[in-house]
Amino acid sequence: MDGHLQLMFRVSTWYLLLCATTEWIISVSATATSHPPRADISACKLAANNDVYLSAGFGYELNCAPSTGTLNAFMIFVDFADEPAIETPQSLHDFFLPAAAEWYATSSYGALTLDVTADTSRFYRMPAAASSYGWARGLSYETHQKYIQDALDAYNATIPPTDVLYVVPTANAASISFSPTFMGDVQTRAGVYVAKKSVTFGLDAYKTWKYLVLNHETGHTMCLPDYYPFNGSATGLFIGGWDLMGLISGPSPDYFAWDKWRLGWLSDEQINCVAESGSTTHTLTPLEEAGGSKAVVIKHNGTNVLVAELRSASDLDSASCSTGVLLYTVSTTTATGEGPVRVLDATPGSSGCAGDKLNDAVLSLAGTSEYTVSGWGIKVTVLSESSDGTEIKVDVS
Ligand SMILES: [Zn+2]
């Protein structure tokens, strides 16, 4: 070190010492105005509105299947006189499992085990023709319940009480065209309790969605809403392909951090809550990987939050076509199918990727690095990106 550098070192040391008191005073006054303390996490845990069907808040009550620990399910296989089985029950079991269970193990970071007991001994013949069950007209609660109770009649053996009953039809049953979830208690016609919910699979599983339809429908058993629009608009209208409660075959099917928090897969310590005006900085780590901070939740009011999470092209989202900070709003007063979660398009000028304008909606230093939520007085800015995570700044006016 030569004399010149030593002098500079001494000068700068003195400078820091001399200024320390002043800086301390400045930072104290700034704390009150632009660096609010981290909000109590409960401020961001919007309560569900139980009058709103499948409200996306905390504590929604509909005898929901467990989302942590073990979700027990029982799987039976059915066929029909007009559309008889052309395969083995085991082959259909293997179509769904273990892939769907592994999906939950990964998405929940090990918090949820899907334990399916399957009777693969045979197909149980339904008492009526497949074409008689009304799938082509759409199902009501009553017609869906009739199908399930017919399956239980056909099974004609005791099923130990379980969380979810899976009814799997032969892939030859073209009449059973889609895969709805029955959200009421499942009982036999004799009134014997079987399960909290039932998922009855259909041809769309085999033809279009593959095993992920089980993860979508079982999401409903845990009381997650549909994120695609019920009004016939494009499936990706509200959230693109970012969560399989929207488009099942989307490029980024992992559940949103908001729902992982609600389901108990993310702890309070992994969420940063912003509930006051000011400027704060936060580090996000990829949602797809276990551990670290996963979301910043910015409270707008008692029923709406903005969420920022970091999505990467890894694990369950390995087919993702863009990566960065994903922003979306959550409304607890918006029912399933009406857009309770809406992804904000930070790149409105682009045409998107993987077939949807919202699939590249993310903020990143390589693209658009800041976004202002109009009408909410919230701005999110990406400050830095590294292997340790992405740092963002949240300004709330
Ligand atoms: Zn659904």
C-alpha cells in the first residue's frame, strides 16, 4: 500500500466516524417515513368470506380435505355395459400414480402426502349406461351424486372412511367426458359415510390433461377455487398458465405462493407482509425450491392483496417460458371462476409465450423491471438478481 492510498484510507475512516452521528439521525427519521417496520403477518392473512364460494382467503369452511400431513384417498375403477373396459385397472392407476402424489410432495415441500389406496382387482360394472349419466348436458349436484352412489353400489363393499373418493372410469367411456369434483359429503344410498369429497375422472384426463387433472381436482377437495373463467372466455384470461387451478396444461403449473401459504405449505416466516405506506426491500427465492422467502404480500384493504413471488423454470415449472417476479392480485370476495386471482401483465406490449399473453407477465432486469398497480398506489421494482434470490423494492403511497 503506498502513502497515497494510506492517506485516503485514513481520510475516509475519519469521514465515516465524523459522519456517523449525522447518518444515524437521518436514518432514524427516515424509519418513520419510508422504512416502516415489517407488518404483523396477521395483517396480510385475509380472512375468507364464507358467503363467497371457495373464497381465496384463510379459514374457508367447506369440510375441506386436509392439505398438510396425509390426505387419504380411496380409488375404485368402473366401466359400463355400453362402454366396457378395454384395459386393466392397474394401467389406469399407473396413469395417475405415483406421478400425482409426487407432484404434491414437491409442490408442498414435503408438507402433504397423498396416500391413495386403490382396489385394482377389477372394474366394477355401473348399473346404468355411460351415456345415461348426463355428462353431455352438464352435471347438477344431484346427477353427480347419483353417479357416485351408483359407483358405490357397484363396488358393494365397505370403504373405510377416507378424505377423498376417486372414481376412475375406463378410458373407453367417451360419454364420461370430463372430471368434476363433488364437493358435498360422500355417502352411500344407505347413508354410510365414505368421504369428504369425490373426484370422478373422465375422458379429458386421458385425452388432454394427463395425471395433473388429479392435482387440479384434488386442489378443489382442499377448497382451492378455479382460476379459469366460467363465462366461456379463454382459459388463461385471469392467470395465463401460472397455476394448474387455471389451465392444467399451462407451462408453470405449480400452485401460487398465496395458496401454498393458505394450505400450510409455506410458513409465516417465508412471507413478508407489507400493510403500511412507505418503501421496503425484500428478497425472494424461487417458489419451486424449498426454503427461503417465497412471497411479499402487500395489503390493499381487508379483502384484497397484491402478491409478488419469484418463478423459475425448474422442478414443477420446468416448462416455464419466462422467469422473474410474478405479480397478482387476490380478492376474497370474488368467487371461483370469476377471477379471485388475477395475474398482472408487467409486459403488456409483448404477445406472451407458450400460447398466452400472461405467460411472460413477469418483472425482471432483463425485461421490464418495475410495475405500478394502477389505482392501488403500489409500485414494485426489481433491484437485483443473483443466485441467492431476487431483491425487490415495494413502494406504497
Ligand atoms: Zn376445477
